[in-house]
Amino acid sequence: MVVVQSRRLLNMSAVIAKVNAVNSEPPVEREQLPAEVMYEVERHLIREARLLDEERLRYWYENYLTEDIHYSMPVEVSRYRREKGTPLPGSNPGAGAFNDNYEFLGMRITRLETGLVWMEDPRNAIRRFLTNIDAEYAEDGSGEVIAYSNFMVYRNRRQRDQNITYGNKVDRLRKVDGKWRCCQRTIHMDQRVILDKNVYFFL
């Protein structure tokens, strides 16, 4: 009995040591954005959320995205802490709620513009909230910016169909003709299984 308890204590100590090793790693220090650039990035993301709330999707598509964009929402994978590594968002690259490029995003918007999408008729009331915006230059020296933000999306349709979704997104922004455009967006929902039956909206 004493031997079994000792083994359990040793195993627990090993688990705690692994967790502490991960948690004690210092954050990667990268070059901070100048205040004026940080302001531009914040305003860009906030204005983008407003455009999407107002359903100005075609304008968003043509003016806020690059033609080589990768727009994805990977499936979240949760693992026990005692397992090797820690739970990482999007650690299963083979599965996702969507994995779109510029052409596919355009097709989705064109479909909405037909007015024949039943789950958008009557129109969903959708409100996007952004917080905890942070940004830094990309490591490759391209001058592109990696922007981090948390979001909350409230969606209501008809009388009682409503849902609130939380998560975060990581954007790679590139300046084109003096304006920021998104060339990569990875969305992480704070749900292992997506509970909202309609995630056709854009983030």
C-alpha cells in the first residue's frame, strides 16, 4: 500500500513539474508596435466589426481582405493536463468548421446576397464585441502585423432563437496601398463542440 501511494505521489510530482515548466516559460518578447501603428490596428479591427454588424459584406470583402487570405476556424482539441504538452487551440489541423480562401469567402457572400438563405430570412440580429486587442510585428521581418483579440458574438433570430459565442481570433495584417488588410485569420471558439446551430456569420 505504501509503495502504491509512493508511486502515485511520484506521478503527481512529475505532472506538477511538467505544468510548472510550461507555465514558467517567459512570453516571447517581440518588437512593440509604435503607438500610432497600434492605434491604426485597433481602429481597423473595431471598424471591421461595425461593417460586419451592418452587413456591408461586399465592401468588407473587397476592402479588408487580401486575395491570398486564409480564413479558418479549426476544431478545438482538449487534453488532460497530465498528458504530454498542454491543450492547444487548433491542435488538430485536419478538421475545422471552415477553412476558406478568398474565392470561397466571395461565394459565401454571393449566396447571402441572393436573399434565398433561409436561416438568414428573417435577418439574424448579430452584434460583435471585441476586447483585449494586442498586436506585434511578425517574426519574419515582412512588416506585417499579428493582431490578437477576444470576441463575443450575440445572435438572435425570431423570438427565442438566441446564442452567445465567445472566443479569440489571431489576424495577420498587411498594409496594401496605405491600408491594412487581413491576409490570415484563425478563429478559436471557446467550445470543443460548437453549440450554435448557425455559424454562417463572419468574424
